[in-house]
Amino acid sequence: METAARLALADAGLPLPQTQFEVLDGAGRFLARLDGAFPEERVGLEFDGRSVHSAPEALYRDRARQNDLMELGWVLLRFTWWDVVEQPGRFVDAVSRTVAMRRATLHTAR
């Protein structure tokens, strides 16, 4: 699914996210590994496969991790196979809009 996502973004002429990006907390400790990331904009992409993310433990872990990332100022976009493969235009638009919005917001704040 990650490959399909990168291909959809590339086909739309968008920059590609860094893959398997490690996020560290303020003390330099490992917090999360994102499937894709635009680190300058602090936008993370997660691709949720049904087999892994449907278990209750995974759901709890995913939500705690998402909250930790949000506390560090990250925006996390979550996608399923259906989003990426069956609705690639919608997927690409969501990523594009979010990265552009964050870029504008962070640029204004500096």
C-alpha cells in the first residue's frame, strides 16, 4: 500500500514523503516510525492494513501514538487500502492540501 501511495503522489507531480521516518521526542527518545512523513511540515502518513490495525491492542497503541505525535505538533493522516487504491484522487488531494496548509502555517509562524 505504501508503494501505491508513493506512485499516486508521484503521478500527481507531488513531492514524495520520506519513508519509515523516525520521530523522536523532546529528549531524543524514539516515539514513532511513520510510514511516510513530510518532516518540515510535520505531516505524517499512516497506511492502516486491516490485518494489523484491526486488533484491539493495535487500535489502542495507534491512538496513543497519534496523541503523542500531536503533542509534538504533528498532523497525522491515516489511510486504508481503499483510500489509496480505489480513491487515489481523494488521497492525493488530502495529502496535498494538508502539506500546503502546514507549509503556509509554519512559514507564517517563523
